[in-house]
Amino acid sequence: MKKIRKKAVSVIMAFGLALQTSGTVLAENTDIDSTGTGQVNVSISPTLMLERDVDFTAVLTGNDGRIMTQSLALGAGDEAEEVCFSRLSDGYYTLKVSADGFADYEQVINVDKQAASVKLMTGFADGFDYNRGTHPGTLLIGDANNDGIVDDRDRKQLTDAIDSRTNSGVTDLNGDGIIDLVDLEYLAKGYNVSENTQATIETLIPSTVIKPSVGDGTYTAGGSLESLFVKNGGVQLATIDGGIISAEDPIVLQFDVTDRGLAARADGIVIGVSTENPVTKAEVYIDYIDENGGEYTQIALIENGVHHLLDDGNVTVEQDSRGNIRINLGSQIAVKRVVFKISGMRKESSIAEISYVEFVNGMENKISEPASDIPENLSASAGNKSFVLTWDPCVNVTGYEV
């Protein structure tokens, strides 16, 4: 990374955001301390193939007894849902997430100026060590009698319902309208589990102290800038003149951090991009303040998967298989401003899609995106008024459409 000494010091007034995106709530909580910068993000992603919509309820209880509630509706085929409890004062909070068919999930979270991100999945995902490594939390399916736990009573009631061929008195776990052996198979996924189901807590700069904007020559073609702070949000950015994104006609996205205290500290930045047309060439300018009050800029360059580290060997830049960009700054810094300048895409386009942006404080606890295969070695054999398809087994795939 290249360090550039700054002379001017600008003062930016703090502000608050009240955001809402389609299917997702990112809202101010008017019943809590409006002066706090603390935040708890709760996201749920599917790992099970369900043929029903599931309405989850997230309840956050403060150590002073205050209770906040938000809903997450995870529909069949949805990728993820996320809600945010914002403007929290410092302290310990208890999160409880519940839904029909799932055991209650509880976790105690320490909120200290920044955002605590709790990533949950509707089952265990391949690629994580749930007993030692960083991993998402697990919502256990199998609560057939909806008493908040998965135990022998669920197994007995579900078995009795299958034997008597009745759908009454138990939850249809997979949502196909029939209580049968498939539901018993789903119960087995959450029964007598020995793995650690508690999520590794990620810490982020809270969205309430981040002001997003676009640079000259760039406009918002779809979505909203504020939705970048939730995983199922996103924004489409275009060149004003309609030209192809290039070094001469770039897309510029800027984030100003309005806090100068602990809330602004980060040691990494993650930028989610479109998997269909990811960014291949970009510059990321990171303005920050060191412990002595001096202002500097670090520059990360990305070009066709080749990452230029410049002068600072402690900083690493990488793109995963989906094209998402991860910048590890090597140490915690007080971020002031980040400018993301896109000058190249895999396919020529006048529009760039950015899925999400995270300012991470604790890259060692950053949960990686679950591996997701694309079916390979697909073959078909013809039968009498039928055909059989076969392919290599895939990981973290909830279903296939033929």
C-alpha cells in the first residue's frame, strides 16, 4: 500500500439513517437510546430445501430489560434476509430467534460502539469447522410440536402422525403439505446435535455512521446506496453518459465515516459484487487517521485478479471465486473515507452491480462465504416416456430446477 500524507482536516457532522429495502428492514429503533452507535445485524440464509415460507421473529433484550422485535420472512427460494437493531447503547444484549418448526436460538452479544453481525443458517453448511473455526450460527429444524426445542417428544409426535397418517398436531417441517418420512428426515438434521450452533460474532463499523454517495459521472440506476449495508440489498451504478466502464469513464462510489471514535475502527473491507459480471479492475482509496491524529491514504489496486500491494506489505487484497473483494489492512485504523473507483468489468458494460459493503473490525473472525458448487458432468439417459439426469454431488445447494 502507498501512504500519502494529508494536510487538510475536514469536519463532518454525525447523522442517522432510517433505511428500508424490499423484503428487508434496516430501521432506527425509536424505543432505544438514539445517541448510541451500537448495532446488531441478524441475517438468515437457507441451507435446507423448504417448500414453505418461514416467518422468523428476532427479539433483542437489553440488560436493562428493554425488548426490541423485528421479523424476517424467509420465502422458499430466497437467498437471505437481514434485519438491523440500530442506535444501541453499550452493554450486553440477548438475541432470541424463533419460528415454527425450528428450535429457539439464543445468544448473548456484547455491544460496544460498533455493529455486531450475527449470521445464521437453517442448517449446517459444508466447509466450516463448527467446533473450532469461525462459522455461522445454526437454526435447528425439527421442532414438530413448537415448544422451542428439538427432543424425543418431537420424534414421538412426528412418528405417531406418520403412522396414523394425520397432519394435525405437528408442524409440516419441509412444507410440502404432507407429514411423512421426509419430515422425519428433516427432524434428524436438528436432533441430538453435538456441533456448536452459536455464531461467531463479526464486528463492523455501524451503518448509522456511514454516509454513501456517488462521484461525478456516476448515478444510481437501481436499488439504493443505503441497501449496501445489508446482504440482500445492493445497488446498480451507471455512467451518466452511458459509456462503457473504463479508466476514462469510471464508476465512483464513496463512503464517508462520520464518527471519529471507536465506532470508526476497522482492519478490513469486504466488497460484494455481481457474480455474473464481477469487477476486474478497480482502485480503492482508504483515508484514515492514525493514533497520533495524522491523516493518511492507503491505495489498493485490483486488476484482472492480480493484486498490487505497493509499499505496505502488511496489507493484502484478494478476490474470491465469486469476485468479491477482501482488503485486509493488517491493523486497526480509524477509517475516515473510502473511495471505490471501478474502471473495468469482466464483460463490457455501462453498469456495475455492488451487492454489499462491510467495514470489518476483526478480519480473523470474518466468516467466509459458503462454498457453492455448480453442477458438473451432467448427463441424461432416455427411458420409456421418461429420462434420468445425473451429475456430480454439489455442496451447499438447497435444490435443483429441471
